[in-house]
Amino acid sequence: MTYPVRMRGRREQGRRFARGAGLSLIVCAFTGFVACATNNQLPRHYDDPDHMIEVFETPERDAWAKPDQVVRALMIENDSAVVADIGAGSGYFTRRIALEAPAGKVYAVDVDDKFRTYIERNRESWGTPNIEPHLAFYDDPALPEHAIDLIFMSNTYAFLRNRVPYLTKLREALAPQGRLAVINFKPDAQVPGDAAPDPSYRVPRDTALRELTEAGFVLEREETFLEHQYFLILRVGP
Ligand SMILES: C[S@@+](CC[C@H](N)C(=O)[O-])C[C@H]1O[C@@H](n2cnc3c(N)ncnc32)[C@H](O)[C@@H]1O
């Protein structure tokens, strides 16, 4: 993505955030967020991204998030695959995926510049220069069309507003045989630590699947090895 588009993105995000905050300031039940949520929607910014990087990276998370098993289940067979990690955060999954496609590219898509900078600073020491930090719009991942082999989205779905149009843009970014993998917290899961939002902000599996179907995806496979999350793997429908 080119620099001018990034800048335009930040200005647009800033204006939208200011409008949202002006509408309502309601205390949010999600640890670490700016207190700004309306209509049971997650707020758009973490108030302390540095703290959230510690939360995302806490070693205890590996026991339930099972990142290596998740990445194996993605079955990335082509080492030049092009992947996009939507809401990449600290790169917890991004760097593991990038190791599976050393001759390819992994877009670390996020709306928060702090996370983009963190990944940019660390990608060489992770041994994953093939990660491309990608600052996107709230309502548009701004990915090239029909170019992505795999789109991965962990714990980000609930942040999206106007999800069907957003998911439609993801579908348009996928190459013809491309796949979309979605991991979300189950509404009733008791997740250790601070990584999961309050259950009232979580999106149930059937709601997500209905929205994904509306956006033109079909369920290819479902992995059930995660205790606290559901894990869907989808393809573009006929
Ligand atoms: C709970 S974190 C998940 C981080 C990472 N996927 C993981 O599992 O460790 C959600 C991430 O989504 C990002 N995010 C929120 N809204 C977004 C949007 N509309 N597009 C892309 N990223 C978004 C946040 O900045 C944050 O980094």
C-alpha cells in the first residue's frame, strides 16, 4: 500500500472516530479500550496499545490459543502464498503464518498505527521480512483484488461494523481458489486473562456464518480443537 493512502486512512479514521465519540461516551466493558461504545459495539481503538501488545503476547495465551496448531490447520502448502491477517495486532499469528510462506507475503492489516509500527520494528528479528504491515480503513481492508490466497482473521470479527459489506470486500480480495479463516470467541467461553471481550460483545457462530454466507462465502471446514473459540474455514461460493 502506498504512503499517501495510509495518510488518507489516518485522517479519515480520525474524523470518523471523533464523530463516533461525539455521539456517545458509554463505559465499555472491554478491558483496555477507550470508553466509547455504542449499540453494543466494540470501541474502535485501544486506549493503551502497548499494554495490549503484552496481553496478546502473554505466553499463557499459547495454552488455549494453540497458535501452532491453528497455523497447521490453515494448510498453507505453497511457500509463495499471499496471505492477509486482518486485525493483525502484535503479529502473534502473522509471524507464524509468515514462516509458512517464506517466499510469499503476509499483509499485516490493522487500523492501529501502533501495531503497524510494532510489526515493522520486529519482523526482521522474527525472521519474517515477508510480513508487509498494511494500515487499512475501518470499513475497507484496502487489499488488491483477486490477489490473496488466504485471509486469516482472529478475534477481529466483532470489531467490524457493517460486516456484510466488509466481508464482501474480503471476498473480492481473494484469488479464485482463495480461503478465509475466521476465529472468534464463543459467547459463553471463560477465557483466561484479558484477551477476550465481555461476552456481550462477542458474535455467535451462527450469526457469523449467516453474515459470511450473505457475503458470498461457503463453509468448507470447521476445526473444533479450540476450547474457547470457533474456527471456520470458508471458500468463495458458486
Ligand atoms: C483483539 S485484537 C486481535 C489481534 C490478533 N488478531 C490476535 O489474535 O492476536 C483485534 C485487532 O483488530 C484491529 N481492528 C479493529 N478494527 C479493525 C478493522 N476494521 N480492520 C482491521 N483491523 C481492525 C485492532 O486494532 C486489533 O489489533
